[in-house]
Amino acid sequence: MKKPIILHTIMMLSMLILILSGCKKDPATVTQDPPLELQEPNIPGIMMTLSAISYVAEKLEPKIIRDSIDILLNDRSLGTRGLWQRAWGPGISSNIANSVNLVYVARLNTLPNPTYAIVIRGTNMANKIDSAQDVDVFTQVQFKYGETGDLVARGAMNGLDTLLLTKDFVTKKTLETFLDSIKRTTKTTLFITGHSQGGYLAPLMAYWVMKDTSFKDMFTVRTYTFAAPGIVNKQFKDNFMTTLQQQSGSIKMIVNSLDVIPYFWTDLPGIIDKHIPVAVPAHFSDIYTLAEIVLKGNGITYYNVAPDSAIGSIPVIPPQQPQTKEDSIAYYKKWAEVEHYHNNYLYLLGEPPLPF
């Protein structure tokens, strides 16, 4: 495949991701997920709340982001019920406004043994580098922390590497140093979660933890992803699941059935065929088709690491007729944004929305 075609596709997809990711739309009516295990009433809802909190103040400086995370974690009206506290971070890849990758660790102290959650932020829409990372999928690279032949999208590998280099700007500790410092008498439960970009980086982070000789006997890893595209090859998927089973871990990949982002990069034709989230205008179907051609031309097939768990969708309001071409594009953009919005994932899970 010629390089100009790949570059053109990346540019087109970068523009598309800017439109479809990290969206801010009003919530709508939904159904509630049934209560789940442990002492928590709704584990997916809590993990999605932690994930949504990571978006707070994303255009502002690190101290404001950190303080804003603390305020939201202390808010008893949210799905986290004020029971979680920030334990490390946030680690931010750039200590300036419009930061790129971000991760923080929260701790739950209400159980007999401390429980931790690594929370990875989704795409920062104020930063073009971050959206470019999302579409850097036309080259696969070796996953550095797995088995030989475990391949991932180059942008995803760069994203994880960036997160692992970040430091808590107060303690100066990396995530790895912090995890290694956790005192334990029994195996500690470690949740790893994220929405959108954070959703596809969460399994990579989980695999890194499970394959690290210092951590594999220290943590029980429970991964929850939301609205995550597929960015791994089949060998990564198989080896990840084998490692997960060997270490008694778990993973749940949660999607809104009308969210377009989880169809990336595993089923681009399905977006068009299944009208996700509504009938796809030619303007967008051409981009999806071109991206699929480039992936196949490069011999790349992507997989999700586990089957999706659908939680329903936001009811689509039909457009008024007739529609112009511009109306169709605007209508498609609107519903792509609505179905992907983090507050609508919270709504579908029966948890309160955040104030942004």
C-alpha cells in the first residue's frame, strides 16, 4: 500500500475521531444494569464513573486536574459514593495545558483488604496528538511486555509506553513504583478501567501487570472497558486470555450497541451495514471503506481481547423529512456523539451523570 494513501487515510480518520470521540451531549432515558458482585451495588457503573472522572478539567493544568479528581471522588451523589480516594497521580504525559495521556489510581478502603483501580483517560479532544494516536493503526508493532508475536496498533503501544513513563507530580513516583510500594498480606484486587481510548489501553495495562514478575502474584486483575475499539492481533488476544485464566483474573468489555467507536478497527464494514448509529452518509462510509482497504492491504486484522457485553443504547429520535446531504451528515455526527458520550454510558448503567 502506497504511503500517500495511508497518510491520506490517517488524516481523514483523525478528523473523524475528533468528531466522534470524547463527546459532550445531553443524556437520555435508559435501562439499568442489575446489581453485581462483592459489596458494590454495580461494579460496571462504578468503573464507568471512575473512567468518566478522568476527563475532568482536561484542558487545564495538572494541579487543577488533580484537585478536580479529588472533588469528584469525594462526591457522594456519584456512582463512586465518595468511597474511593486518589492514591496516586494523576500521571500526565505533558505538564502543560491540553495534556495528552492521563492515568490515576484510586483506592477503596471499605473492604477488609484495600482495593485499587488504575483509571485511564480517554482521548483528550483538545490535543491533536492524542487523536492521532487513536488512528495510528496501519502499522502493528510487538507488544513489549507480552509474548513474541503479540502485536498491537503502534499508536496504542505508544500510548501505554507514555502512561508508564508518567509520574505523580507531587511524589515523583511512576505507576510501577507506586504499585510496587503497596503493602499487602494477601493478593490485592486491582481493577483496570477506561472509556474509549482508555478502554483500549486498559487491557494493555492489564497484560503489562500480569506479565510483570513483580506483580503477577501480587494482584488479581479485573479489567472493565467501555466503548473500546479493537487494536490487538489474534495471538495477543489468545495469550492475554490464557494469562488471565492462569491468574484468576477477569475482563468485561462493555459497549453501547449503537456506539460507532467499538466497531473500530474490528468491523468497519459493519458500521455501514448495520447503520451504526443511524444510516451512514457517503461522506463517512467512504472513510470507513478506505480505512478497511488500507488495513487489508497491509495484512492487518484486529480483534477485541474479549467478547463485547452490550448494555443497550440511547433511543434514536428520527430526523424530520426531507433531509439534505448536510442534514444527513449533521444528524449522523449528532447521534455518533450521543451514543459515545461518557455520561450516556453512565445513564445506561443506572448511575448519575457527571457535571461535564
